[in-house]
Amino acid sequence: MAESKFSAILIFFLINYFLTFLIIGLLAGVLSLINKPKPLRINVVAEALFAYYLLFTIGINHIFNFVAHVFFGDFSAEFIEWPQSPFQAEVGFASLGVGIAGVIAFKASLPFRVATLIPPSAFSLGAAGGHIYQMIVAKNFSPGNVGVVLPSGILIPVVGFVLLWLSYKHSKPGIANLKLT
């Protein structure tokens, strides 16, 4: 019984990897603060949370999305209950580019981070709109269309822009303001 419950939880987090990587990114940011000098200043917290958000939620998440859409396209399309399409591979390769930028943004300047945050946020919010449209027009209420994916498509960019704002508002000379070389 416990094994099947664990399997169900594992499958939930694998299928909803975008939410999983948001949680991992925020947890990694919090864990990175453990050995920082206390009391923690807001700029240190904002830097840690935003850096790990970019690494996991943008970087690794989108590389995972590349793998899902390019190598497991039939499964991805079936989960959303949309037909398989050649555009799915194109979305996958776009995700690869965004993912690479997210990994680089982990240690990059604030302007690079802004530029890295905009494309996946536009995509995510646009995809959320597409999921709502499919819900209304095609009556597609599958978990892959309106389950965790829909609120996550809105939540993830909002979290990113809040962390960006905190990083900008409370910036301090340091890693977030260094030039990428």
C-alpha cells in the first residue's frame, strides 16, 4: 500500500515536472542560505531565491521539457489530449535554448537574467491562455490541460517576476550585477 502511494506521488511530480522544478529551485535557494552570515539581508535572500529559480525552474525545467517534447512527444501529446504535431519538436528545441539560458543565468548579471526570464514567462502565460481556450472551446478538462499545468502556467512567471523585482529593488554589488564574461 505504501509503495503504491509513493509511486503515485513520484508519478505526480514527474508528470508535473514544471511544478517540481519550481519547488526544487525554491528549496535549493533556501538551503543555500543556511551557511550565510546571519542576520540574512533581503538582498542575499532575493539573490539566492532568484538564482536557483533561474537554474531549476527556467534552466533544468526547460531542458527537461526539451527531452519530453522531442524524445517522448507521443506521451506528451497524449497527456495533454492534443494531437501529436511536428510543432511539438519545435517547442522542444525552443525549450532547449531557454533552458541553456536559464542555466547560464544562474551566475549571470541582472540584465541577462531579465532577458532570460521574459521568453519562458511569455510562453507560459500564453500556454495558460491556450489551455483555458481548449477548456472552453474543446471541453478539454484533462489533467494535462487544466490540472496542475494551468495554475502553474500562471504561478511560475508570477514567482519569477516577484523574485526579479526583489533582486532589482534590493540589489547589492555582487554576483547579480557582475558582467557575464
